[in-house]
Amino acid sequence: MTPLPLLLTLSSLLFTLGLFAVLTRRNVILILVGIELMLNAANINFIAFWRYGPPDPDLIGPMFVLFSIAIAAAEAAVGLAIILMVFRHTRSTDLNRLDSLHG
Amino acid sequence: MAEALIPHLPCLLWWVPFLPLLAGGIIAFLPNRLGRLASRLAIGALFVACVIALAAFVCTLAPAEEGVPFRFVAPPLTWFTFGDVALKVGLVLDPLSAAMAAMVTFVALWIFIYSIGYMEKEARFGRFFGFLSLFCGAMLLVVLANSLLLLFMAWELVGLASYMLIGFYFEKPPAAAAAQKAFITTRVGDMAFFIGMIWLYRQSGTLLFYDHGNGLLESGVLTSLAGITTIGGLTVSAATALLLLVGAMGKSGQVPLHTWLPDAMEGPTPVSALIHAATMVAAGVFLVARTYPIFGIGGLQSVPLTAAAWIGGITALYAALVAMAQTDIKRILAYSTVSQLGFMMVALGTGGVAVAMFHLIAHAFFKALLFLSAGSVIHGCHEEQDIRRMGGLRAAMPKTFITYAIGMMALAGFPFVFSGFWSKEAILHGAMNWPGGYGPFLLTVAAALLTAFYMTRQALLVFYGVARQPGVHHPHESSSIMLVPLYVLAAGAVLLAIVGTPAWPWFEEWIKGEAATCHPGALVKPDALKLIGLSLVIVTLGVGASWQVYRNVSGDSAAPDPMAGKLAGIWKFLEQAMGFDALYEKTIIGPLAFCAGAVDALERQIFVPLMAVGESCIKRFGRWTGVSDEKGLNDGFDSLCCGLQNRADSASRSQAGKPQGYLRAIGLGMSVLLILYFWLSA
């Protein structure tokens, strides 16, 4: 048996875990962590399908993942900078307090 | 016994780094209140690792054949395959890694035990042991790695663990800043290391050190590397070796990348002992020792070895000069480490791996001893670190005094019975006979003289004379859990001398793979006698001069240092570590801050006014339309608007401004759509 189903289970678990963190956590930093988890779940899918799918000499799967990792790094840097500025402004990282856009 | 062990090495060897790493991983999940359990787990894992490392050490004692050191290469594991490139990692056991692994596990084990006593009142007790375990495991992986890539990854792990430990008291701003400084400064060196590694891979197609004749450090690849010339007339081997050297300079605190090491004193004292003795700074010297075949192409006068010798010499003298003028007990020791690392670099550049490794291991023992003794002093003096406020502590802490004196004499190179004397003698011997000139030799001689001077100064100011006022109240001796490690390390600092004398250079011949032989005649050769005489003169001069100056220091702790009057401006310059921090502040941090300020000004001075102009235009237009509306509209429209507003109000209530609420709605909607999709398509 190929480990593909196992890998897909792992990635969906990771994705659910990340989504759960994003939906329930109050701390903005931990929400960012959750987003990273979801991104990595997607990366695992890319690699799993590349590894066990039809042969792919152009390495499209890993290339995609390399770009995705680079983008994730940039996203974390920008995200953390925004959180830092928000924290300086409101002295809080609680997402529920940041509701000045409410109706 | 060794023969019986060798078949089990491939699996046993992996446990040496992985046990501490595993312990660190488990401790990360333990709650804070289980601190005791965490410390036991860390010490137990390290103890088993130590036993395995010692067993592996025994295996390397018998050379395979005369002149060829024992070398065991664990079958490399394929980590991953990318296209048709397979990256392999593995472990290697030879005298070099066996000596390091045994030293790291042994010294670290006693530092761990000492930490139980030193950190007992600490709230984050368990976390501390988790970080220590991670630190040790990473260093052991550096030591045993058979692949430059694995070594680099472990090297970065060491950097990460040092960051967390230096910044252990992260609520103190200086500690947080010191942690960042250590991380960023070593990163400069790591960048060079990384580039060198990629270059080596590009040229040779492998990163394994030993691979049955195809490895990086084996003759085939070395010859091909030496055959290619690149920028500046350097061969590729010399250029990559220089890049690796820059990496080692960052980790081993060589000038000009040394500024992080003294600041790293912000961490708890056991961490300082670990960083300065067993892990972290030793990694840089070890990297050069491991990749020495690349450095050594072209003999002792090759470009990278010459660079190492000169950088080491300059660092040794520079740090010894600065250490003279420091007043913080740990900072003096920190600069002395920088200086001793310079000695090791000189040894690598002029004398070879065995000389440097002997000094590294001897240094690990007496520097760990000195730091732990200093920790005992600091603990007994209620966290006072300024040696001007101490004095006369010999009476209050006699046991700490004795162990401290042994460490100090080993570091200063007191003759004959201390390991530091013989290791330094071997370094001077190598430097004197170096074909590239007398520069590094003179620098190390001067540094050795100053070492004796500043260590005597520190010992006199801390333990002799009268208790200075204002100073510490009721200093006390430490508990036995802190004293036992001191005794063990002190014994090591003395006993190691046995295996490194010219009469029985067991250590050197073991590293080179030769059977150890006893030649007592080597001690009375004119060459050796000259050096022993020189060492004696150096120590006597250094200690004597220091004794003259610091014998009777005034009882007032605010009085200036006796040397300050004689050296005036120079003393001030030394106190500030020759202004390296200020220089970096001006040349690197200054321009960066300037650029940041310029961007900030651009934003505030240009974009904000531009926006303001646009804003006022729109406002004016809005006011104009508002006035025309006011005049042109009737009540019917108003009531329509009122109705609309009420609807909008009720609609806007769902717009709570809470993104997670929106996200949930989106998630729900998507689930419904997905279900619909599958239902319809089924």
C-alpha cells in the first residue's frame, strides 16, 4: 500500500488543527501559527501527490512548495510586524478587542 | 571489549545526540510544576549518552594500522531524494569526534548537576533543563556528524539553544538584547559557512565527510578541489576553507565577530559554563579541526591556515588586553575564553589538529570549573558580580577558593602539574616552528603573559585582602550539590596534564593514529627546555607583576583600579573593550537606523501631506454636494432614508468586527456549498 492515504490523513488532520486554532484562539499570534499549520498541510499534499502520483521529472510539486514556503516566511514576517504595531497601538493581542470596524 | 562493541556502533552512536534531544523534546511538554522530574530526565538522558560516548571512546583507542587513526563511518542514511540527487546524512566516529563527544557529555553532565543547586529557586526550572538538553544534544550532533549539511543543521540548533538560554531571563532587557546580539552576530558567520557549503557541494557533488573514498575529506575530492583556481588566484579549496573559517570565527568569537560573547554573560552562570566550555564556542574550533584536510592543502603555509593563525593571534592578545581592565567576574572569564579560543586558532593554523584539540579539551575542563566556581562566588555573595565589591572571600568560602585557584592556575599556565601548562606549551612550540614567520608566536607569548596577569588580578581581588566596603554582606559557602561538580572538574583539569606532556604525548599520537610511546628524553631536548623556560618566565612575570600591583588594594570599593592611574586613557579604552561596540553602532547599526529613519520621514513628510491635500479636496466636494442636497431635497426622501437606515442598522449588527465570526460563517457557507456540489454531482 502506498502511504498516500496516510499522508493525506496527516495533512487533513494538520489542516483541521490549524483551522481550529484560527477559529477559536483569541491571541493573534496563535492565529498566525494556525495559518502556518494550514499552509504546511497544503505543502504536505503537494509533496505527497508529487511523490506518489504520476512521475514528474520537472519537480513541479516541490517547486510549488518551495515558493509556498518562501511566501509563508514573508507572510509571517509581515504578519508579525502588523501584530507588533497593533500591540503598540492597543496594548493587546486579543482579536476580540480589535473590533473597531464593527457595525 | 572494543571488538565486542564495534558491531553495535551504528545503532549506539545515534543515541548519543538523540537521547539529550529526546529529553529536551519531552521536557517541552511537561508542565512547569514537574521541574524536578524534568531535571532528572535531562540528567538521566545525558548520563546514558555519556556512558555510550565513553564506550565509543574506548573503541577508538586501538588504531586500525600504524599512522591511520581509527575511523568508523556509520552507513549513511538517505535523507531525501530530489530529482536524481540524493542527500545523505550519517555519523562518523574517529578520535576527534570521540574525544569531543566524551568531553561534551562528561563536562555537561556535571554542569547539569550543578544547575540543580544553582537554579533551585528558579520558577522556570524545568524549562531550563529542557533548553540545556537541547543545547547538548545539538552539540553532540555537530561533533558526530559525517555530513557538512548535518553539521550545519546541528550548528544552527546550537545557535537557537544558545539564544534561548542567553535570553533565559527574557524579562530583563539586557538579557533579551544579548540573546539577539549572539544570534545575529553568529548569523554573519553562518552566512559565510552556508555559502562555503553550497560551493563545496557544487564543486564536489557530496557533503559527506567520509564515504569510502568519495567523501569531501578524502584524497580524490581534495585533489580535484585544489586543482580549480577561482577569484584572486585562490584555489576553490582555499576559498571555501576561508568561508568556513568565517563561520568558525562567528561561533568561536574571533575578532571582529567576538562582541556577542561577553554580552552572553547575561544568561545564568551554568549556561555561561556550558557555552564557554563544552558547547557553542568549541563548535567553531571543531569545525576547522573537522575540515582540516581542506584547510591543510598546500601545507602549513596555505592561505586559510595563515589566516587562522593570524586571526587567532590577534584575538588572543586583544581579548587578554581587554580582560585586564574588566571588573565583572564573569566578563573577565568571558574575555579569557575569547583569548583562549584565539590560542586554539593559532594552534590550528600552526601546529595542527591534535595541539588545538588538546587545548580545547583542557580548556573545557578548567573553564567550566572557573565559571562554576564564579557561579558559586556569585551565589554566595547574593548575586553580586563586581569584583571591586568583593575581597577576602577566602575565609568565607574556602572550598570554592581551592577549586577556583586550581582553575585559575590551569588557565594561567602554572608549570608542570596543570593541563593548561602543557597545552599552552604545545601551542607555543607549534607557533615557534611555524614556517610562516614569528608574528603569531609573539602575539601568543604576549597573550600568555597577560593571561597570568589578569587571572592573578581577579583571584587577588576576589579572594585576598580585606572585604571592601561597600560590598557584600555575609558571604556564604555553597551547598554540596554545587561543590561536588567543582571537585570533579578540578581533578580533570589537573589529571589531563598526564596525557599531554612531551614525555608521553598520548593524546597527540592517539589523534594522529600512532601507538603511544614514552620518550622521557623529549623533556630535556634543547627545543623543549627553551620553551619550558620561556613558559616559566611568562608565568612568573605575569603573576609577579600582578602581585606587585594588586597585593594591597584599598578597602574602598569605589576607589579606581591601581592600574588606571598608570595607564590613564588606555585603561579607559580597554575598559570599553577597545570600542568595538561603539564602532559597530556607528558603522552598521547607525546607517541602518538612518535608512529606517529616512523611510519613516518619507512617509510622514511627503505621503501624509499628499494624503491631506487629497482629503481636503474630497471634503470640500462633499460639503458642496451636502449643501446642494440640503437645498434640493424634500422630506419624502428623508423618510425613505430613515427607513433604509433602520434596515441597515439591523443588518450591520451581524457585522460585529470580529474576524473569527466572519471566518466561521465563511466556513459554514463553504461546507454547505461542498455538500451541495457532491450531492449534485453524485
